[in-house]
Amino acid sequence: MNKPRRSKPTLYQELHDRLAADLAAGVYPVGGRFPTEQELCARYSLGRHTVREALRLLEEAGLLSRQAGVGTVVLARTPPEVYSYRIDSIDNLTEYARVTIFDKKQEGVVTLRPKLAETLGAEQGSRWLRMAGLRHTQNDELPVAWTDIYISEPYIGVRDGIGGVSRAIYQKTSEQFGFTIARVERRIAAVSMPEDLAAELSSEPGAPALMERRRYWSDKGELFEITLSFHPGDRFTQTILLERET
């Protein structure tokens, strides 16, 4: 029986593989400039379409960033891992905190001005403890999100012992103050990466990103926590399971 022949890789796939190997070997340093289309065409004696397709694959893999007027910049030596999690109940929300570590960078008490109050869906003029920082997975060098956590004034005492722990802060708050979490609202919007967060997330200003807002209510009807998370668009996926009630 004849074995099926393997199709020969296309020229752009061969070039992609060669350039990806160079990136992995550190030939082109992260943050540095990558050769232009014209330079690659001359170096490998290939047409512009072939080179452009190879660069497109490298960009889709999260290795390069290409912007008009800026050029091509190396983002990573190997494709970044995409963080993915599944939610089908309030209890499963803790999975996000369990598999990531919150590295607190900022902390302080804020009074909500109109624009921030509207973004958070909270009362203007109310006071909240704000903690902000990066979330990393246990084994991934790149952060998966920048998160702002807001705790309402009656529960500010929860701040002690928070930071660098893989535990949900809303869970700690409910246990410390003796209530249960009755309702959680999640809202996800496609946004451009804020300029002030791009460097922290090893991303580019204006790059595709996802902003996730969560609001938590206690069984007493109090809105006690709000979080805003900014995820680079190429590092986050989510699965939501829906089942028919019987």
C-alpha cells in the first residue's frame, strides 16, 4: 500500500519556520527592530508576497508587532501562552484566582469622581480601597492582566495580608466579614490597550485588548467589590458553559 505523500511546505511557511527559529535562538532581541520586508526579500531572494505572509504568521503567533510608521518590533522569542478559563457558576469564579498570582503594585483609598463612578457602575462620591497590579499564571512569564480591585469602605480592613497570594479577594472579604456572595455581574468589552498599561503588560499602546468588569454583591444586597481587568487580546480566552434546566 502506497503511503500518502506529504505536501511540500510553501515558501512562506519555510521562511516562517526559519525566522521563528532565529527568534527562538535570540538572533533578534525582544524589543528590538526586526528586518523590513525589503531586507528579507533581498536576503532570501524571495518575493514580497512570500515575505509578507511569513511575517503575518509570526505576528499572529504573538512574536512580532507591525505598525505603519513604526516598523516591525520583536515581542517574544517563543509564542506566548494563551490563558483560558471556564465559568459555569459563582463557585468556579475562584478558579481564576487559584491559578493566577496577584502582584500588587499600587494601593490607596479613592473617592469616585463622575467618570470613574460611571465606569465602575458605583455611586459618585463613594469611597473605596483601590488595589492594582498584575496577574500572572503560575508558570508564565508574561502577565495575563492588569487588574484594579475596588473594595467598598465598610470592608477596607481586608487589605491586610493581600498581595502575591493565589486567593480571591472577594472570597477573603466574605469570610472575614461573615457574609456570602449572592450575585456576580460580569461585563466584557473590546477596547484599545491603554497607553499607561501597555508597558506593564508587555503590549503595545492601542493594541486590541479586553476589559472585564466584575461587580460582587453580598447576601445583604451590598455592592462590596468591583474589579476592572485589562487583558491583551492575544493572551486571553474564556469558555462559558450553558446547560438547560430540567
